[in-house]
Amino acid sequence: MPAPIDYATLAAAAICELAPYEPGKPPAELEREYGVSNAIKLASNENPAGVAPGVVAAISAAIRDINRYPDGAGFALRAALSEQLSVAPEQLTLGNGSNDILVMLAEAFLTPEHSAIYDQYSFVIYRTAVQATGAQARVSASLTTNEGQRLGHDLTSILGLIDGTTRLIFIANPNNPTGTWVGSDALKAFLQQVPEHVIVVLDEAYHEYALGDGYADTVPWLNDFPNLVITRTFSKAYGLAGLRVGYAVSAAGIAELLNRIRQPFNVNNLAQVAALAALNDTNWVERSCEQNKQGLKLLQSGLAQLEIPTVPSKANFLLAEFGQDAAGCNEYLLRNGVIVRPVANYGLPGYLRISVGMPAELVVLLTQLADFQKSIQ
Ligand SMILES: *Cc1c(COP(=O)(O)O)cnc(C)c1O
């Protein structure tokens, strides 16, 4: 037997600092571990209604061709996005989920000599993507109650962290896990102050849910801000989380750089046809967003009745404050077959993030929460 190798001593130093991503628990895992059945998953901000009917038909038709490599250029999907967004196909980059694109952006623009900025409570993938390159991560403090939207991005603080080494700023709008958002005017004023050597990545994973009421469609802004990259996904409102497909809209020059490091077949056949079908059924997405608004209201008022504070959200989830009961409550829910998302890994140990499920699922959740409160009285 050879002596064991300490592989960490061989790995890139930046990799040794990373913690693996903790996904929401899959229902099958909960059912195995806790012996429950019919688990309800409210942990990963998926669309609880499923997918548009045309998606299933498109996948069924395309499944016969999975012996072939996908179209590496994603021609049909990029053409459809180009038309819907009124941008040139050369401005679009497809990703294996928008996560893939966030990592590509870090790879393309960051080295150990550079820095990147993101908010303290923003999407955890920014940290991983930045740290893996060895670049310096500059973490801006979130807003507190006194300054504006509690736990939201502090754009002034972000501007203050920019210097000559800065190449990327990540802004999640709306943000995960907080649900907070940056209004159209504030965002535009911010972009006007960011120097051109800094690429601003506007992560709009929840864009479809948030549109309206001071939340802008930012794609037309690309004409004014050549250093802007907008990322979106089919994982949330379009209901295709399991297939992994997202995209970036940017200046063609940025897309061209990303295309150099993109894995040749990063978006698979079925994901491409499914995304195309999903994109074409605009009614279905609109209905999903409307259902989400209703569900969000139901969840919000239910939690308010239980005197559980929440952070106002424009997305398809709510960040709810449980204080020192958060871990206990999470465990109670798991034992009763309800999966929500602990966010201690985001630095928010007193909170749980709850996705907007179907109304019946939310009723089960709210009942369980009331039972939990009784159990600890
Ligand atoms: C879910 C999410 C994503 C990306 O998800 P993909 O499935 O990789 O497209 C990106 N950003 C935020 C803020 C998210 O919550």
C-alpha cells in the first residue's frame, strides 16, 4: 500500500480555500433519511407548476437524437432570444445554467492580480467563482434597516470598493437569498458611476418575476453601458432547473471572449429545444409569474400571522427570520416532510429561505410552522 497522498498540497491554493456548494435537499434524500413520504420541496426556488406543455413535446421529439452532439453554437435558441430581446445573436452567450456563465466571466476577467466585488449576502456562487481564480474578493456590507432596504445591496459601498485592480462587480437583482432588489433609477445612477475597466454582471435569475413597479428591463441599457453583462436563466420562472440552461446578454466583444473559454457543447440538445419551446409559450410564463405573486402574498401573510418577520421580496421566495429557532425549525420541518433552505452558509444563521410552492404546499408549510411554534412554547 503506498503512503496516502495529501491531495490538498497538490491543488491550486485558491481551491483549498473553497467550500462546496450546498444544494437544497432533494425530496428523495429526505424520504430516505427521515422515512417520510410525499416530501414538499420549498428549497431551491424552482417553478412548482412544472413546465409549459410544449416543452414536454419538444423534449420527446428531440430525444431520438441524443446520440448526436448538440449544436455547439445553440443557433436556434440564440436566434429566438435575439428576436425576443431585440439584440444581435452575437451578443448572446448560452450557459449550462447561468451559473456556468458566472464562472466563465470570472475565468475570463480575473487573475490573482485582480479584484471582484459582491455583496455580503449575495448569491454564494460569486464567492466560489471569484475565489477559484485566486482574485481578491471585496465584499460590500449589505444595507441595514436604517439605510434602506434591509439586507439589500449597498451600491454606494460597492462603488467605494472599486480601484484599478477591479474587473468584476456582481449584482443580483433580485438577490438570492434575500429577495431584495435594486430599483431602476438607483441601478442606472450606479452604472453611470462605474468606470469602464469594470464589468458589471447583473444577475437577473428572477427577472421574469420582478418586472414592473420600478424594476426595469435592462437589456436596452446595453446600448449605454458597454461594460454591462446581464445573465438570465430558464431554471426559475421557465421551470427548467433540471436541464441547466441560462444565457448572458452583453456587448458582442464580451460574448466573443466568453465563447473562447466556453466548453464546446455546454448546453445539451434537450435543454436547447426545451428552452426554445419554453420561450415561445409566453402565456405560460406570464401565468406562472401571476401565480407566484398570489403565492408570495399567501406566504407573506401566513408568516405575518405567525409573527415571523420576512424581508420584502420581488422573487419566488421569502427570507424569513426565526432567530435562534432557525435550525430547530428547519429540523422540525424536515422531520415532517417539508424542505426549506437554511442559509447559515450565507452568513444568515437566524433565517430560513422559503420558496413559493403551490398554494396547497404553502398551507402545509404554514400549518407545520404553527405546530412548531406550539411545540417550543
Ligand atoms: C438560481 C440562481 C442562479 C442560477 O441558476 P442556474 O440554474 O445556474 O441558471 C443564478 N443567480 C441567482 C441569484 C440564482 O438564485
